[in-house]
Amino acid sequence: MSRKYKFHEKDGAYFISFATVFWIDVFTRIEYFDIVINALDYCRKNKGMSIFGYCIMPSHIHLLFRSEKGEPSELIRDFKGFTSRTLLKSIEENSRESRREWLLWMFEKAGKNNSNVKRYQFWQQHNKPIEVWSLKVFEQKLNYIHQNPVENGFVVNPWEWKYSSARNYCDDYQEVLEIDANV
């Protein structure tokens, strides 16, 4: 892995994106979105994660955050591990999931290609963290996060996407996850 894709400044703010294996559109059901939202909320309240922006898309997540404990790599590792296990269990147990067998087959296929995985691999391994070292970079990354659902044709305005912090920056919409105001 290239050095430019590592968390160098442990106390810094970072923009990261991570995707499901094969870019599978997993986040198509409210219960799957809720698992991620609840995990992010838990990380905010209990693991020292400050969240400045986020967007959960069908196959990937964008996050603008900082680890208050100076452990961004460990924080993301734990978040991805927990959500992976919880989402896989939810998919396995969801009798209404019409793609259950196919999804599990794809996750198992990805797991077989990775010697670090016992059975299923849910997330791609790389995160590509980008350090947010100025207000200009912060605004650029936040705008990118909020425009993602617009660019993909899901909504006309960023705040219309329910699972985005764009709602937190807009007075007229109910947010689904509290974020932190100070970078």
C-alpha cells in the first residue's frame, strides 16, 4: 500500500471513503442504513470519533472525521469490523432479503481471495485517507460528500438524501445522525 494512503497525522481530521466488495449495492434497506448510523453514533459517543460530515451511499460511505484519541486507523478498523459482522448477520437473518444468497455468495467469493478473512469479506480493505489540513480542503471534501447523491442522480438537492450530513447543515430537514461542529 502506498504511504500516501495512511493516517500520518494521528490527531488530524481526515476524509475517507470505503466501499463494499465489488461495489455491491447493499444499502438498499432501512435496517442496513440504520446499522451504519447506529455504529457511527456509538463511535461518536464512546470511541472518540468526531464526525464533521458523512454520506452513506448504496455501495460506499464517505466520512469526514477525527479521532480524539489519536487512533484514526484503529477507529476505522473497529468500525468496519463491527459493521461488517453486524450487516452480514442482518443479511443472513433477513427473510425479506431477496438477494440474500447472492449477497452472501459474493461476500464469500471476496473472502476466498483474501488470506486475512475466515469466510466473508464485506468491505474493501483500503480507505484512502486524505488529511484535511486547511479550511479550503475541509470545504472541498464536505461539498464532495454532500454532492455525491446529487451527482449519482438520486436527489436534486444534497439535503434530500436522508443519510447525509447535508441535512445537519440545513435548518429545514431532520438529521439522522448528530455531527460535531468544530474541526
